[in-house]
Amino acid sequence: GIADRGFFRLLLGPARLSSTLGESEATQRVLTGIPDFFGTGATISTWFRPGAQTCTTPPCLSVLLEARDLADPFLGTGCFSLGFIGSNLYMKNPTAATKHIMPGAVIPEEFEVQEEKVWRHIAWVFDETSDQIRVFLDGALAFEAPWGSPVNEMHCFAPGADKVMSLGRSSPGYTLGAEAELYDLRLYVHPSGHPLSAAEIRAVAEGVTSGISDETKCLPRGSTRFRDDSWSDLHGHDCTWYAETRVTSPKICEFSSAAAHCPVACRSRQVCYPGNITATKAYYVWDTIRRIEPPLGTGGPTLCLGTDLGTKTQVVDACRDWTETARFGVW
């Protein structure tokens, strides 16, 4: 844990969440005896590894956790739902004017959550001092936004409430998303006015995880373990061969030692999310040969667009013809 921070371990695991579609309310996966945090806030922390998305129209909604009042599970008396839409974050506050929080692609593609491969750490901080929700991935802040209602007034967590936290659904019998695995699900109840800090979240994410192997966790950027070895299998296939073959045979790395020796080629390892970073976007003005010439007789600038002609000479000749006959210098 963290110094001076107690927590409730709601689930150790690893535990796999599979489909609950068609099951009765009595057989749904729920955690009872959830501690109260009415009047303050809380942080939920867990390691997770999503499964393959199986909905008919991806991206799939995958709900990892939901808190609700068991006394009336059918009438929208939940307090929150937490999960993903595809690889993007998803949160729901049923009591807010805008119930769904869907920030979109705030996590760059390089660090997106991948199916079935890598354990990632995620923490949701319900900040009672600002009524914000903050989401940390791999110990780094990925997103924050107003929660939409007072954090310290979640009715599900009021003393005496018949509260439960359900796993992998957003209403009884519902599933649209992927299966998932969870490990070491924790609830930190904040001493009022003292939500977990970014440094404390990182300490949890970098802490000991005896139940899952470090070989199946993401790696810090620059790690020497995130490199392909000079290795070949019994048939002489090296990492380059596996990278090329994986394009047409995505599961090729699952049947040999390639995943361990070729983490880049096989995408068997992943770089941890380093935090909110500002990436410079590159916009291609063109990606083929263009010839720019001044137009004859107009005096203005000319941008000669390419054509579908075959050779470079034909393209240049076509551009020259266009500049000689065009009325305006810029298309």
C-alpha cells in the first residue's frame, strides 16, 4: 500500500470476467460489503487485461465496474459505471445532467489498451475537493473532467445503503463488450479533503504484483527489455520474419518462443503510458512527385497537382501543359 493510506481489497484474483448474458439476477457477479464513503471521496485501483471484443458493431462497450443500490437495480439507481469503449475510456454518472463521459482518443495509439496481452494498471480518483474524476493509466494521468454531481453525495455509498459493486456489466444480464481479467481490485476511502495524489497513484502502479508476472506487464519507455533479440527459431525464422508474417497471420507468435524474443515484432510487450503528452501532428500536403512552375502570362503562383499518369515524365509534361493554359495560378 501507501504510507498512511489504508485500503479495502475488494478482489484479489486474477479473476476473469466472462459473459453474463442470459444469466439470472441471482447469479450476477457482485461484491457486497462495500465500505461507505458518503461525505468524502474514494479511489478505485486495479490491474486489468481486456479480452477480445465480441460485439457485432465495434467499438464495444466494456464495463469493468459498476456501483448501484441493490434495493432497486432496474431503475437507474446506480452511482457509476467504469470501463472502455474499444480502447477509449468510458465513465457514466447516472445522476449527472450529462450521464456519459466519453473523452474519445485521449490515449495515443502507441499506448492504447491491447487485447489479451498486457496487464495494465488503472485508477479512478473521485475527488471530493473539486468534484472531478481523474483517470490514471499505468500510474500516469490520462484524463480528468467534472464528475457532474457532488462526489461526496453518492447515494449508493451512504451509511445503511444496500450497495453492491458489480463486475463486468451495466445492468442485469447485459453484456456488449469484451471479457476481461482483474487483479488486486482496491478501494481507497479518502480522509475528507485528501484524495490520492498523482505520486501515490504511481506508487501503487509500480508496486509489487505477486499475482501477475512482470513479463506480462507494460514496460517503461526506453526499457532494454523492449527490444527484439538476434534470435531465430528452429526453422531459421528471425524476428523480421515474424513481423512480416504477423500481418497475414496475427496469431503466428502464439505458437513459439517468438513472443519472448521478438516483443516489438510480435507486439507481445507494450510501452507504459507516460502521461499526457502533446504530440505534433503531421499533415501530408502530398506524398508523390509534384512540379511547381510559374504560369505563363498570369504572374501568379502555381501549384501543379499530380495526375494518374504513369511515368514521372508524363506527370511533368501534364503539369507544364496545365501551367501554360490555366487562367489561375493556384488550384
